[in-house]
Amino acid sequence: MKRFISFALVILTMLTLVGCNSEKSIQVVKTFDYKEIATWTGMETPDEGGGPAGTAEANNELEFARIFVGSDGWGGVQSTKVTFDLSKGTHYLAIRIFESHDGFKWGVKFTPSDPEEGHEWGFYLIEDNNFKWNKYAAVNVNEALKDFADAYGNKFEGVLWVYATGGEEASVDVSSLSLLLMKK
């Protein structure tokens, strides 16, 4: 719980500082804590036979969700449905990684609910990396999705995939994931 409160304070401080320098306001749209992430289902991939899904479990002592790969050496879990309406302002995704073990990588993708042909595997928000130990990673979602606005308009509805890769034992430990919006 201490880590979640610390994360909330960091986000609040960031929002306050940005708010002081701008007439735009930032709001936290949704925060998924480690307990909620641990309940996410395995990724539903377009592979016949289900493909590499993945699992997650909560570590309540250290307050993180460990996301495990599927049998193919990569995979992870997917969120409940989320919506990014790019016309409302600038969306950000912030994820706090508790640990990414040596030799493995992790990433975050957005997968549309009704993907166009060729988009079944989703879009990278944070590409495969080994960002480690109690660090935050963030991405401007509008920038990451702007090339696909012709196909989807300004409103993207789908799920987030948080995954690990690098071998059959790969995992990534996630403390929280937040969706933020800077209104126009």
C-alpha cells in the first residue's frame, strides 16, 4: 500500500506542476493496482488454438503482480476494456515496474476491440525493453496511435496487453498502471 500511495503522490505532484504551467488540466482516468492487474485474463491473441496467453499472480507482501509468459516464451495478460478518445485531449499511460529480471523484456500494447486487417496483434505503446527495478515508464498514447486514426477515427476501444518475453521463465513484476488525460 505504501508503494501505491507513493505512486499516487508522484502522479499528483506531476499533475500539480504541469497544472501550474498550463491552463490545461490533467486527470487520472483509471489506475489499475497490482491486485487488479493480477486478476486480468491471459492475452487473447489471433493465433489459432489460443496462442500464447500468460497468467498473473499477486504478491501481497511486496505489492506487485507478477506476469508470466505463455508456453511459447512470451505472452502476458490483458486489461478490461479501455477507451482512448483522442479528441478529448492527450492521453498518457504510466506503468510502474517493480522488477524486470535480467535476460527478459516486457512491453505494453493496445489491441482494438474490432481490429482492421493487419492490426490483430495490436499496437505497441511501450516496445520490448528491460526497464527495471521500481521505475516508472510512460507514453503519450495519442502519439503512439496517431498513425492509425485514419482506420479508427479519434476513438480507440480495446484492451491493454502487458507482456513479458525472452524465454519460458520470463516474467515482469508490475506495481500499477495508470491512464491519464490532459484535457484540451
